[in-house]
Amino acid sequence: MKFSFNTNGYVKYSINEICKSLSQFGYDGVEIARTHPVHELGRGDREKLLKKIKSHGLEVCAVQGANPYLDPEYAKKRIDLAVDLECPIVSLGCGYLVTDERKRDRQWNEVRDGLRKLAQYAKDRGIRVVIEPEPPVLLVGEAGKPCERLIGRLEDVQRMLADVNAENMGVLLDTGHVYVVRENLLDVIEKLGKSILHVHLEDNIDRIHCHFIPGTGIVDFEGALRALKKVGYEGFLSVELEAHVDEPNRAALESIEYLGSLMYTIGLK
Ligand SMILES: [Mn+2]
């Protein structure tokens, strides 16, 4: 398993600056979030960007292609970007925010059809796509409780995978999100198994949707890493600390120091 860091922790830095730091800290890859709209670059500039990334010894492990809600045109541009950056995976979010339960079924069908088309678009270009279960938001909806995301729990993601039924579509497992919805991380990893194609690592406290530096909260990373190994996961472990990080270099360094020594201690590296 290799480590990467998500650029959404580095909102004020260019990709070149980010890669320079990540390389020094010992990361293997970088994940390009929507905070970095490099899909707007022309082809020549994308080639230069890829050369820069490679010059730091890094690879692009994933590109964020949703907002997290599905915008097909944006997603296609990000899939094209992934092709140009030799990146194998694009994430497509969690579908709609469910503000009204009466609309859930209609939203489900729309998202399923949209994902099916995007999965085909990606397949034609040699790219795999992933959906990422996300916890409810604090916005209170019609039912007087926090609004859920369409794909929020294990059963949602399993059902969506089955409904879309695309061989190049899998799951982005986010360690913090699983805790917020009070599911058992090890059980979720075992049940999703081979459908896990990408992983976000962050810590969590109090079951709230925070993205803390690994090792500073309650997430059982040792158990999670062992469980991922057991299901044969060989992809990237991508630390995701989002835009609230004031000192991304410190956060990136602390994360890999903690995770690297944990891997060593449990004999995975
Ligand atoms: Mn995530």
C-alpha cells in the first residue's frame, strides 16, 4: 500500500509546491481535489504539469470528479484530466442531498442513470470510477433531522453498485465518514472487500464530520490497515484533511509519520 495526500488540504498552494513537500515527506502520490481546477488547463500545460509531478517522484492516484453531487459535464472534464495525468481513478461523490424523503426514489434513479453513463464514459478511456458514502449534513430537512446524502451508508453503496452494475465502478472508503454514521469500520471493509478501489484516511472524534490528522482521534487505523490488507487492497491510502488545515505541511508530515510507523509496527511495510 502506498500513501498519498489530497490537495484539498493545501488550498493556498500550487500542485507543484504541494508535490515538492509531499515528496520530501515520503509520500508516493497526490490526489487532485476540486480545490485545484487544473482540468481548465490546455493539453500542453497538462503535459507540463504531469512532468512536474513525475519529477518529484510522485504519481496522481485519484482525481475528484464530483462536487460531491453529480455534475456530469464537470465529471467528464475531470475524467479527461485523469487520462492526461495518467491517473487511474476518478471519484464521483455521493449523489444528492436528500432534503425531502418523498424525492429520494426519484433522486436515486437519476443518480443511478447518471453514474451508469459516466462509468461508461470513463471505461471508454480506461478509467475506473468510485462513489464515496458521505455522512448527513447539519442542515435540518423537512423531517426535522439532519439531511442525509443519497449514498451515506454501507447498504446504500452496495445497492448503488448493484444497480449501476459497471465493472469499472467501485467504492471510495473514507475512514472518518464510516465513524460518523456509526458503522463498524472493520465490518465495512470486510463487506466491501474487492469493491474498495480507493481509500481516504482521516481521524475523527465525537462522530462529527471532522477531518483530523491520523492518530489524533478515535479511528482504529491499525485494525483498518490490517482489514484492508486482508481483503487484498493494494491501492493508495490517501490522507484527506480538507480546507480547514492552516498548516498543511505540518499536517501532511505528522500524518505520514504516524501512519508510516504504524505500518512498520504491524509489519505491513
Ligand atoms: Mn473523503
